[in-house]
Amino acid sequence: MNKLMIGFGLLIALVLSAVALHAQQGVAGTWALSFPGISMQMVLAQDGERVSGSIDSPHGVIQLKGDFSKGKLTLTGEATAQHPVQISALATVAADGSLTGTLSVNLMEMAFTAVRAAAR
């Protein structure tokens, strides 16, 4: 029974380590951002905890700024060109390295996911 408990404890530690590793890898790169009915490209750069980037949206390019700390990403941005749009997002890094969270667009909130874009 003790060997089973030790084995189970090691398994949990391994899973938690994998999640922590993904969280520490950062969020810089190109992402495929998806929410109901829409998929867009998001590009992020990271300097320490500071994050900047852009989303290529139907309303034009939306510049983003925010931070990434302890596996949590927060972003804000706005576009004023064709149609004024204000966005904010809160996401966490999942065990598989993807992002899951909520995106608020002009006070409308929806769930989203993002996966790293395949290298070309």
C-alpha cells in the first residue's frame, strides 16, 4: 500500500511539474485564437512579465499589452479605425501548452482557446 501511495504521489508531482513547465515557457509567439464562429491570428512578444502584441481581427489590427505571471495571461487592447473595439482577456496556460480563458469585446464576454501556430 505504501508503494502505491508513493507511486501516486510521484505521478501527481510529475503532472504538476509538466503544467509548471508550460507556464514558465512563456507566451511569446504566434497563436491561433478561436472563439465561437471566429478564428484569428494573435502574435505576442514577452519581456519578463510584460507582454505586447497584436490580434489580426475583422476590425483591423488590435494592439495588445498586458502581463504573464504564474501561468496567467492578462491582455487589453483597442482598435479605433473602422469600428471602435475595446478588448480584455484573461487566460491560463493549460497542461498541453494551449491558452484557455475569457475574452471581453465591447462588454460582451466569451470563452476562447488559443494554440501555438504551426511553424512554416
